[in-house]
Amino acid sequence: MRNPSYVVFFVTSRCNAACPMCLYKTNMQQNSGQQELTVDEYARISQSLGKISILGISGGEPFLREDLKDVVGTIYDHCKPWVLDLPTNGFLTAQVLSQVKEIATRCPSMNIDIQLSIDGPQALHDRIRGVPGGFMKVKETYLGLVALRKQFRNLRVKACIVFSQYNEDQVAELLKILNDDFSGLDRVILSVAHGRVEDPKAAKVSWDKYFQTCALQRKSVVLRNKFDLYSTFTMALRFVKNEFLKDVLREKDMYRHCGAGKSVVVIDELGKVFGCEQLWEPVGDLRQNGYDFGGIYSSPAMKAFQARIRANKCTCHWGLPMSNALLYSPRYYPKILAEMLRILFAKNRKSEGQ
């Protein structure tokens, strides 16, 4: 592979929440006060990076960067990603709406997935995020995004539930709340707490409860718009990935499938390059090598990292490389297609899009 298909940029270590399942807290503390990559630096990096399929943004809270629209726009200009995955805790409604509008306008050929973090019913969500009134701010942002979506065919609004020990008994209730009170969402996804979480017990989830929740979601899945094949495909991919995850947990063999450091690469807000969110081992520094991503991507350090994954039989439940592995494994295509057809012809479709 000449370059990665999925690149995640952690664009800031600043955040306005205090989540116990945060995987980036240590980095936020270590990187605090240091100069984040500038738009010009992102231009130099993306020129070296070349074309990618999926651009992931992370943090910190990305919308604390007032120039986020320019960061994304610059990467889009040079890398032409097909998809932007852009998460937010939704607490900064005005900033989110104004910057999303500018991104959607500047990047018309990119599917823009705005991902709202919602982790429980109102009281639980506010407690997990450490922000009183946070749930209602997320709902305000959701309503603004749904209204904005009418102007842009490339804009999607989804919710992400981080499944952790803190909310594993309330996720089923949350799914009902989202179906009733957030019915304009294009889809809802589940993400299991992973990596170097702030509170280790957050990641000690009950896998039985997780898969029961996944089964409930699969059974009750609905489409906002039956003509939105992009959302249908991504939902189907997630359901197939959950079955794949069962095999990985049983066989402990993710190292056989993992594309970390190959198809998936992570870059932090200081320009350091990592092969994986889970291990978080730097393999190079873009500021120190003239912003030559290709040089780091093909470096002995990256090759050694990739070799260690297999040599150490590294395994985990990080969902991103799992989904990416399925995308590049034709043997899973029939299962994904079957799931798409099942979703498309489900009887419990939402009224909008009929």
C-alpha cells in the first residue's frame, strides 16, 4: 500500500469535558501549552501524505480550534478524502454550526459525518462528561445540525455512544431516547472504550451486555432515508464488524488482520506519528523531518512497529482497524451486502425518507 487509507489527526489537546473513559488524557496533560500544528503545517503534511479515503479528526474537543475549518479544508484540498469523521461533544453549539457550514461548503465532494457524543440519559450523560447541562447542549447542537443538513447533501449527523462500565446498563434506555427524541439522526453507533483510558475500570465492560445491546440495535435499526446508501453501508459494516469482533475476542488474533501502521495511521497535534491509538508508540516526528510523511511511513521505525504487532501477537478491540480490515477483505462483502439489504427492507423504517 503506497499510503494509508485512513488517517486520524488529533488536532488539539484542549477539552471542555472530563470523561473517565478518555483515551487521550495523558497526552492532553503532556502536550498542554505546546504549539499545535498550524494550518500551514497541515498543508505541508497533507501535500506529502497524498490521497486518502477517510479523514478522521480527534482530540480534545476539535471545535475548540477556531481554525478547524481551515485545517480540514487544507487537508481536503491536498488529500481529497471521500469521508470526514468529525466528532464533537456538542457543548459549543455556535462554533460547531458555523464551522460545519464552512467545511460543508468548501468540501462538496466529501461525505461529512458529524459525530455527537452521547453517553447516557440526561443525568448520566452529564455525570460521565463532567458538564452540568451538557445533554441539553448536545440536543441544541443536534437540532442545529439537522436544520443545517437540509442545505448540504454531503452532511450526515450521527451519534456515538462510548460503551463503558459507566453506562453499560443504561445504553438500551439511551437507544430508545435517541430513537424518540433524536429521530433526525442518520445513524447511531457504539464504540467500546479502549486504549489508555483515564479510569481503567471504564474499559472493563461486560462483553455479554455489549453484544446484547448490539443485537437490540440491529433488530430495531431504522433508516431516516432509504436512498442514503452511504449510511446504509456504514451501518451494515458495523453490524458485520460486531460479528468479527466476537471472533477476535475468542481467538485473540487481531494481529493477523490489523492494519495499524499500514492502512491506519495517527498524527497528533504536535506532528508526532503513531501506528496505533491502542499502543500509542511514536514512530516519527513530522516537525523534525521537514513534514515528510512518506519518509516516516516507509521508515525502519514504522516497519519495526508493524513487525512487533505480529511478533507479539498483539490483539485488541479497537474498532477502527477492524472496520478497515473488513473494507479490504472481499470475503466479507457478501455479508455486508446481505446486511444492507436487510436494513433497506426493514419494516420499522422512520417516516422521513419513505
